[in-house]
Amino acid sequence: MQKKVTILVSVFLALVVLPDAIREARAQENPYPAMAPLEQYLMPKDAEIALARSAAPASIADDATVMVLERQGYTTAVQGKNGFLCYVERSWAEVTNSANFWNPKMRAPNCFNAAAAGSIAPIYLMKTRLVLAGKSKVEIAQAITAALDSGELPALAPGSM
């Protein structure tokens, strides 16, 4: 009788508890398996400008171009005059196999010098357009690689930071 109970308990665990545990482990392994609704990545324009400018000292940020994320992609909110570009990076700046690639909570202020504004920013801006167009991680990686290989995206400029 005890052997039948042990078998029944084992079957119960295998059919009911184990699948839930596996799902829970996978959710913890990849907490952001897909893009959240776009609204979760957006923020109020003035707050985004302030956060973007926080990436550099005022002596740079005050005269930098500032871009903000809107529904159609990044747009210039403030036209600068010193060649620097400040913006708030979203999670898709990560490599496509990152568990945080779709994390809607990620906000990272960034400010590029002129060399990076002309060579690194176009990569991120293209990646953002692909994300907003609903492309998969694989399609995004392939498109960026192809654009770099074909020269559609510029080579990284010396002194980019």
C-alpha cells in the first residue's frame, strides 16, 4: 500500500508541481521574454530631457542635442550646438540575447561626443526603429549586421565615447 501512495505522490508531483516549477524557473531566467506595450517604455518629454542631460556635466549637456523616445522613434527635442548628443537609452541597447532586452523599466542616460553621435548613435537609432517595427531579436541582429557590412551604417569613428 505504501508503494502505491509513493507512486501516486510521485505522479502528482511530476504532473502538477514540476511543470509549475519549470515555468517559474524559466520566468526567472528570462523575466522579459517579449516587448511590453510601447507605453511602458515612454516617459514624459520634460522628464526624459532632464534624465538625458544628467549623463554629462552641465557644461556639455546644456549645449548638447537631446533626443527623446516617442511612439514613432527618437526625435530631436532640443537642437544642440556643441556636437554632443544626449538621450535616454532603453533596454534594447543591450545585446539581443540579454535577458533584459525587453525590460521596460530600464532607463540609462547617455551622452555621446561628436564622433560617437555620428557613428554609434545611428546603430542605436536603427535598432530602435526595428524594435518599434515589431522585428524579432534575430531580425534586428541580422539587419544591424547587414547595415554595418554594406556601409549603410557608418564604421565606428576613432575617439567615439
